[in-house]
Amino acid sequence: MAVSIAMFACSAEAQYKGDLTVQVEGLNGQKGLLCYKLFSGSQGFPDSNEKAVKKDCIKITEEPIKLTFKNLTAGSYAVAVFHDTNGDRKLNRNSAGMPLEGYGFSNNPAVKTGPPKFGQAVFLVAGPNTNIRIQMKYGN
């Protein structure tokens, strides 16, 4: 009997769901859109639309903006956001590959020669409510 109870507990724990709230701060105005991508693994992070668990672009109506993701399976996630000032739903870059629009990542890692790795932006959704903050960065 104890074995089946332990197996049930592990199974229930693996299926745990929680909500994630991401507060995006430091936007440089309300012009354009805020685009986000939520990843549950390193594949495609931070650029791939196909590998993102959730992705969208929303109108900026206030600052800070709160993004809420409901019923996420417990586990590791990372978020990438950018301020799409011209509304083309792409992070525009200069000829050297540097972003021309604002961007940010979960954990607010230092960005030096390229985007951070998933491991630098990863956080754990493990309770009923997880809250994180992303500070926008602008190149100019």
C-alpha cells in the first residue's frame, strides 16, 4: 500500500500547475508593442518562435507591464522580451547585430557580446504563484 501511495504522490507532483507573473519595467515610452517569448528549455532560446511555449506582442498601455501565464506545468522557464517600437514584430538590429530596440530577459543577466544562454535566464515555477521582474535595456 505504501508503494502505491508514494507512486501517486510522485505522479501528482509531476503534474503540478502554477501561475507566472512577469513584471516588465523600464520601458522607454508606450509607442509600439511589447513582444515576449516564454521558453521551457534551451532549444531556440531566445529567438525561436517555433520553440517558444508562449509568444505574443501586446500594446503597451502602462508601465510597468504585467504578463500573466496561467496553469504552467512546474519546471524551468526563461523569458525574453523586446520593445517593438516600429510594430514589425521583430527585434531590429544594426549591421553589427546589436539591438536597435529595447530588450530584456528573466534574471536580468549582463548582456555583453550576444544574448544570454538559457541557463543565465532560467527560473523555476514550483508554487501556485511565481513572480519575476525584467528590467528593459536600451542600446542608445
